[in-house]
Amino acid sequence: MSSLGQTAWLLSSVVKLWGSAGLLLSENIEKGDLDALPDVVGDYATRTGGRVVVTDRQGIVLADSDPSGRVGTSIAAEPDIARALHNQPTVADADESLSATMPGSSGTTIRGALRLTYPMAEVNARVHRIWGALALAGACILAAVALAAFALARWITRPLRTLEAATAQLAEGRLTNPPDATTGPPELRSLAAAFTHTATRLQQLLKAQQAFASEASHQLKTPLTALRLRLENFEPYLAPRAHGSLEEAIGEVERLNRMVQGLLGLARLENSATTPEPVDLDTVIADRVAMWEPLAAEQYVALTVTGHRAGPVWALPGALEQVIDNLVANALRVSPSGTTITLHRAPGAELHIIDQGPGMTETDRARAFDRFWRASDSHHDGTGLGLPIVRHLVQASGGEITLHIAPGGGLDATVRLRSVANFSRDSSGRPRPGPASVTVP
């Protein structure tokens, strides 16, 4: 036998089977129907593949399924027959066979004995067939359970997949395919309906904000321009000593106009949700340096680009141009004549914009990205919105910006971007960026 458990199980089954056969044979012996014994024994041996031996109460062989058996001889001296004639069943496990000897009794009266012997090969074959049937039944049950589980999982997860797709669309600023709120568990249907309602409301609020920014841009430009013209028209009618105050008022109007434009630009940035795209950083740097060089030359400030080529990086469309313009403008505003503004490309898609101006204290650098904040010793007419806009654009592109003290004095504005070479490609071969974390300043 292949294992002790199989042996015990098989022996118990054989004992039960032989008990039923022994009862049947004992009834034939009791009735004296000895002529039917060979047929009963032969039929049973043919059906089971074992050898059957039947004796009377004295141990004389009455029937043997083996043609060469000892019918008519006494085998009462054999241990298993002797025990069976004393109403004690015996089960023996030999190397090549498995046998059981059972008493044939009627109540407490012993009518004879029955010995059933199976070849071990036949026993193993039966065990293998039974285990095969059990394995097949188990596989069918597992397949049915797996199919039911798969159908149930699809039913449960389908609303989640549509909700995921709708969330990705909403992150891009649109919701063309709302999540399915008609299938799945009641809790998921309720969640999908709540998400659709919330997304619709958010879209309405965003559209209202965008409309306000657009309308305010047009509505505020006209009165500010008119106010500036009226102030300039007052100049011929004012005393010379009031001209200084008039120029300060005109300067404040111009600063207010720039502040309004900055606020509207920041509002448009916050209301927009654009996916970063590959942008050639080296090309953008070359274009912006060419644009700023004439103005820098007027102030006797040089612009230089250093470092190895950076290659393509992930950025919002048009974001790098605004970032470099704002940082170069800030650097040019504080750079003394005869100094140099350096745009240095460092490994890891880093861009350093370094000036040789007065620099900033640690406290000022910590607050530089706050809206409307201006250093106490500032002598320029900035609005305090340039660096917040820069930080928003950099973070929306998946990067970060920090301010440090430059090695030779001045300020080092470090922009860290995501290199396209560090990301995998999709099935069409295009670079695939990771999710960009956007933090509104």
C-alpha cells in the first residue's frame, strides 16, 4: 500500500464488504443449499477479482473460487480459519495479498467461515481508481467554485474599473464617461452615483472660476488703463512739487495691473489640469537665453549656459518657458552690472539658475514661495506672485524647486525635473510618465 492511511481505509472497507458476503453465505449454509455455493462464490470472485474460500463449522472447505482449490478438505488448523470458527474475524496484510477471514454465523451460532483474498495489485488499482474519481470530483468542484468566484469578482470589480477610469478623466479636467451606477453591489452603486454628483458639481465650480478669471481679466484691464491715463493727464495741471507723487501713483497703478495679471494667471493655472509631456530642456534654455540676452546686455549682465545636455524632461506644455522667464527676470532684477547669470545643467535633469546678487537669508528663502510676500529690503516693484507661479508649474510637471545660497554669493534657484529616459514606455513605444503630484501654492 502507498500509505498507512490508505491501508486502514481499505481494510475497513474490505471488512464491511466481507461481512455482507459472509452473512449471505451463512444463510445458504443454514438452509443446506450447498449446491448454490460454487455459483455464489464464483460470481463474487468474478466481480471483485479476489479469491473466496467457504468452510463449514468443522473447517471443511465447501467452496473455493480457485479451480485448484481443496474442496472437501479440512483447513481448520489454519490460524485465521480457527479464529473465525470461534467468532473472531481476522485481517492479514501480506507482501503480495490482503486477506480477511470472517465467521459465517446466525445469531450466536457459527455456521462456517469465509476467507476472501485480494492480490495487492488489485487493491492498489482499486485505491488508485477511487482516488482518481475523488480527484476528478474535487477538480470539477474547484473549477465550478473558481468560475463562480470569477463571475462574482467581475460583477463586484466592474463598477470599480469604471470608477477608476472616471477618476483619471476627472484628474485631466473632464468627465466624459461617468462611472456605471447600475451594476455591482448596492454600496458600489451608491459610491458611483455620489462620485458622479460630486464630479459634476466640481466641474460646474471649475467652469464658474474659469469664467470669472476670463471675465475679470477683461473687466479690470479697462478701468486700470483708464485710471492710468487720467493720472497722466493730470500732470499739466499739477504744481511741479506734486509731480513726484503723481509718478508714484502711476507706478502703483502699474503695479496693481501687474498684480491683477499675476492673480488671473495663477487662477488659470490652478483651474487647468494638463498631462505633462516630453519637452527638450536644452532647446527651451537656448530659446529663453536668446530672448533675454538683449535686455541683460542693456544692464551689462552676461547670460551663460553650462553643463552637459539634459535631454527631454516631463513638463506641462509651455511651463518651462514661464519658469525660466520668471527665474531669469528675478535674477536680472538683483544682478549688479558686470556680473553673470549662469544657467547650469546638472545630472539628474536639474537646472540651476545662479546669480551674483545680494542673495537671500534663510528666513527669506523659506517664505519666498508665499503669495504676495516680498523681502523687507526689496527695492524692486515685484508683486510677490512670480515664485508661487513658478513653484506651481514645476510641481504640476512632477518636479520641485528649491532656493540655496550660491557658492560665490547670490542665489541658486534649483529646478529638479523628471527625465524622460528614467521612465518606461507604453505599448506604442511612447514614454510613459508616472503620476505627477500637484500641490497648489
